[in-house]
Amino acid sequence: MILTIAFSFLWQGASSQNLIAVQNGGNLSFFTNIETALQNAANGDTIYLPGGYIQASGTILIDKSIHLVGVGYRPDSNSVTGNTIIPHDIKFIEGIDDASIEGLFLGSQSILICDSVENILIKRCLIYSITIGNGLFSAPATGIEIIESIINNGVTGYCDNGKFPKDIYIGNCQIGNLCQGSNWYFSFSPVSALNYSCYSPQNIWGGLVIKNSIIWGGSRTGYYSCNIPFFSGIRNSVFTNCVFFDVDCGYGGYVSESVNNTFNNCIFNQPSEYIPSTPNNIIFNCFFNQSKENTFINAQSNTFELLDNYQLTSTSPGKNAGRDGTDIGIYGGSFPWKDGSIPFNPHFQAAQIAPTTDSTGNLNVNIKVSAQDR
């Protein structure tokens, strides 16, 4: 079934139709725009998006338990189909339970997750920023999982009446690559400055879990660049097997109102004085003063580059030094980075389709497809 959908996407390149497939069990329907596809999808359906620009009238609203799957976001991996590019924000509406997106390019767009939303998976996407808890605040968003994705700006948790997002897991991601000015990478944001319950220590966003991710701080510019920390208002959270690179601010620029956090088996390019330690934070088995040249096989600049190689060098102290015995960084842990960031559906590696049929009415087609094991 998935291969049939994939071939339809490839064929549409020759016919100039932008078809979107909705799979409901063994049934398959095709639509020409994403809004119509969403309207006709039922809970549990999977919507397959082709390469190219997926246009909509505005923010794409997900109000059902559906799974949105594109072909990926890397141009070097999608030369046949092109990337699935979403030029609109995607918003998960209040009350949604069990939905996901995978293989999408939202380079200048954001993911908005309302309150009372549960069990959302964001996988192998490139996103500008993610906001969690955006809505009416009847209950906090919970069970949000973000893995193997690139988040160019940062992740913000909204608060109202002391309610913050809960059970947020981020694994094997690249984060903060394009953060500018006065932004934080992980922060809380009260709906109103007069909402004092959001500022109390017990209510500041806690319980965030980040594993095997790379957090960058090298591209911040402007007057505030050296006054803005990686974290603002993040407490009681755990960072394991992560790599932190901040090339602007030097000592003391790391956290703001962020205490009681635990850092396990992490790599920092700054000295140990950079992070306030016990009793403010717990730092265990971490490595400091590590340059990017000694850490990554191929990192051309002080910020994330899509085509660079972020596997650890053989001499890095982070090699096999993660808390679980795997590498520190995106190639270790439970969800090791998949080169090419291709989603689970079959991937077209090469395609040659004749522009016309031959004298006997046959169309010459030569296609190479690779199955994906995860």
C-alpha cells in the first residue's frame, strides 16, 4: 500500500498534479490540497504528502488523531521527489490525542501545540520553532515527543494559572541553530505578566527530558546576544548525553532562573564554571573545554550546517561515554540519527521516466526504490 502511494507521487511529477493520499486501513483516497484531505480523514488515518510546496489558506489545523507523513527535508536525499515543504504553521488543536508528523520541512514555520493535547510525535522534521501549551489552558499539554528533528530557534512552554506542559521528551535533535536576539532555546512564557502563579519556583516549567541532542549558541546576534541564556525558567529537568556549544557569551551565560536541573554525561565547549553547579544544578560525568574540531568529524562552522557530519571523532571523550554506553550526541541513545533523515515510507533513489510512449504504446520507466527499516 505504501509503495503504491509512493509511485503515485512519483507519477504526478510527470502529470503536474499535486496529489495527497489518505490511507484508511486498506482504503486509499487522493486529494489535491491538504485542507480537503484533513477534512475527509478519520481518526487513525495516515496522510501522505508528496514532495514540493504544500499550500493552504493559512495555518494548518490538525483536529483529529491523524498521522502526517512527508518525503523528508534534505535536498541531498530527495533529488527525485523534492522535499515536502510546508509554508504554513501547523497547529494541534485542543483535545487531540495520538497524532504525529514526520518528514516535513518547515524552515520558517512553527509547530503550535495547544493545551489538553496528549501524545504527539514530531519526527525527522526541520522546524523553525515549537510552542507547547498554546490555547485555553483547561489542562496542560502532555506526552509530547520530539525526535531526530532540527529545531532552528527553540522550544517554548506557555503557562497560565501555574499550568505548564508535562512529560516533554526531546531526543537526538539539533536545537537553537538560528536563534537571534533575545530568544531562549528552552523557556517558559506566561500568558500575562500579571500571572504570578507562573513565576513561582514550583510552577516554572519542569520535567523536561532532553537526550542525545546538540544545542547551539553560536549564531546569536544583536545587542542582547551575550545576555541571553540557553535556558530560561527551566527547573527540575534532565539533560543526558547532550552536546552544548556556546561560542558567544563565555562564562555565566548558561541559565536564567533555571535550577535543580541534572546534566548527565554531557559535552560542553566552555569551562566547568559556565554552569552553576550544586546546589543549583547537578553535573555528573560531563566533559568541558571541548572544541568542535575535537568533537565532530566534520563541523565547518560554529553553528549547525545541514550537510555537516556530527558523528563524534574517534578521539572525543564522548565516544561510547553516554550514560547508556553509546556515543554522546545525536548518533547515540535510543533514537540514533538516521543519515538522510528519510521517513519510514519507501524512498526513491533514482528515476528515469520517458516523456512519451514508444511506437508500441509502452512507457519506459527505470526506478530505484529503497525500503526503510525505521
